[in-house]
Amino acid sequence: MINEKRVLKVTAPLVNVRSEDNFHSDIVGEVKQGDSFDVVEPYNPKSEFVKFKYKNEERYIASAYVSVIMPRAIKKDEQHTK
């Protein structure tokens, strides 16, 4: 079985991490350009926000400041948990 894992890469110098998928929610952290994180599925490319794993929590980041990529398909037996 194959699992296709998406990763987001931060493209802006400094971006706020939010507790919910809106600009009025609490800021719970910041990420820097070049940082990469696992995307939480399902991923909607038309959404204003991307849900992702940040410090073992599901958080949100504005999609305008990231690129979402699928680096490669990972076979189920190759997966490792962090």
C-alpha cells in the first residue's frame, strides 16, 4: 500500500501559526522561510489556510505563505513515526 504524504514549505520570511483557520484566531507560534511540516489531510488547495502538524498539534497557516508539495510516494512499510 502507498501513502502519498504532502509537506508544506514556508515561503515567506516569518509567518504566524494560528490555532484555527482564520486570521482572528490566536497566534500560537511563528515559522521561518524554508521550514517544512507535514500537512494534515484532507488538503484543500483552494482554502485560505492549510492544517499542519506543529509541535505535535494540529495548527493552521495561511496558504498564501507556503508551498504544498508531495515529495514522493512512501510505501507503507517505509513509514516511520516521529
